[in-house]
Amino acid sequence: MNRRILFVGVFDVPWSDNIPLKRAFEETGNAVDVFNYRTAARDFASVYKPGSLHYKFIERLSDCLKLPFSPSYIANIGYTLNGRGSMNNALLKRVIKGGYDLVFIAKADIVNPSLISKIKRYADTWYFFMDPPDISFKMNAPKYAKAAARSSASCTRVLRSFKKAGARSFFIPEGVDARIFYPRESKKRWDVTFVGTRTWKRKRLLDSLQRYGIKVNTFGKGFPNGPVYTHDLAQLYRESKIILNLDRPGGKFSIRVFQAMGTGSMLLSTYTRDISLFFQRGGHLDWFTNLDECVKLIRFYLEDDDMREKIAFAGMQYVQASYSWERSAEKIFRVIEDSNSR
């Protein structure tokens, strides 16, 4: 079935995961328009210039006003500041005029959840959430999920919170963009690589590995090398023997897991419940629960090239076949079609 879809998300940032999912929608014959909600809000901001200290202060204030324990009349103020009110009005007008079959809303943390209920009068709605539990709590994502006709989460703990709130919700994982994260023969320049935002917990583990004589090549916000994205990130993974994945608390694993494995390099991750549901330990990747185990596994896989490459290859094949954005799109439309056929 071909549909007219309005995708509410982020499309003017080259590394946004909304971009490959939109392409997957289009490749199945759907016509997809986009609404860049964050850019629209910045464009509508008229009091303070985006990026200024005043603008950033109002952004923080708006987020505080929208915390889950805030009364509705207080939270609604947070959806009006820094151009957010005009953006929400523009989105509703776009839906009314567009004649869309589906309005697909990705995270949209500055869209007023009550607006989603209004959108349902004009089109089918899906709320798509990919972030971990702490972000879900801060933005009150269950309220968004409940407002939409259907919703999904890529973390089992978040999914449970959506269902507890009364949302009609489904488990839809993230995917690998196979146009960027694919295997290609490359010289292994690095023993161990980590990519991610610097936190005190991650820094403590990395410093401990250093004391054990294990040097980790680090990239990301807060590290001297800085962030790296898309094709540069894929090549960095290809040139690394082991990709270290250090997930934050909450049970969800990062999309970096799919991306790193998609390039055909070995992934070694902190243990999370979700990662054990997706993958076979020692078959697709490996994980650790403490520093001693991490050190032991790194040394083991650096010494045993055959075992490391065998697991990396199996992990790559599994991810490319089972967890692409195309697979995610198929699951979404299958749910919609099954629901409409009842």
C-alpha cells in the first residue's frame, strides 16, 4: 500500500538516524514529506538568537517546565518558548492541509504531546522513540506514546513504561545504514577503539584499562579527538580490531552496536539486558560485567585473531540481514496493515 507520510524528525543533520529510515519508507513506495521540528522552532524564535546564552537559558528553562511531575498548565508553557509555540501551530496546519495517511513522529521532544491528539483527527499517527530510559523520563515520552494511535520503543524498559501508561506500543529496534556501515578490507591500525560522549564512569574505565597497558583510541564529545560521524566513523571501525561499547545505565544499547558490527569489526560491550536478548555471546559479539573481565577479554581477542575475526564476521552477517532500517520499516508497516485489516 502506498501512503502519503509526513515524517516529523531531524533531516538537516547528516548523521541523523531519521534520514535512512525516511529512505526506507520511500523505497517501499511511500511518498514522504518531512517536517524539521527543531529547525522550524529555531526559525520561529524571535526574542533571542539561537545559540546565544539567553536562548540556551530559555531552552533549559523550557525543558525544566516540561518535566513529568510538572502540572499541565506549567508544562504547556515549555512548549511555547523559543519559537516552539509557532512551530507546533505550523505543524498542525501542515497536517490539516497535507491530507496525509500517516504522521510519523520521531522523538519530537519540543512538540506538545497534546498536539498529537489533535493530529489524530486528520491522520493516522505513530510515535517513534529510540532513546534510553533517562531521556524518556526527562521528556515524559510515555505521554507522547499514549497520545499517538501507535507507538514504538527500541528499549524493552521504555516499552514497558509506554504500555504501563496505556499506549498501544510495539518493540521496533534501530537499524544499520548499510550504505555507510558495511565491511571493506582495511588495515587494522588500532587495537581498541571507543566512540561516544565522555562521562566520568566511562573515563574511569578507560583510565583503568590504560593502567593495565591497554591503550584505547577514543573519539567523541569531551575527548581530544572529538566526535566522528557517518563515513569517517565507519572507516574508523573498519581499522579497529576491537570496538568497545560502553552503554549508559538503563538496559538499552547504543545504535553504535549495529553500526560497528555492520562494518565487520569485533564488538566488545558492557552487558545490558537488551543486548543479551538480541545477540549470542561468543557468536555475534562478546560482553563484560566488570573491569577484570573486560581486560581479560580484550587481551584474549587481541591474541586470537582467528576467533576475533570469526565472531566479527558472524556478527556482521547477522546485523546486515536482521537489523537494517529497511527491516524496521517493514515491521512498522506490518503492524499498521495488521491493525487496519481487523
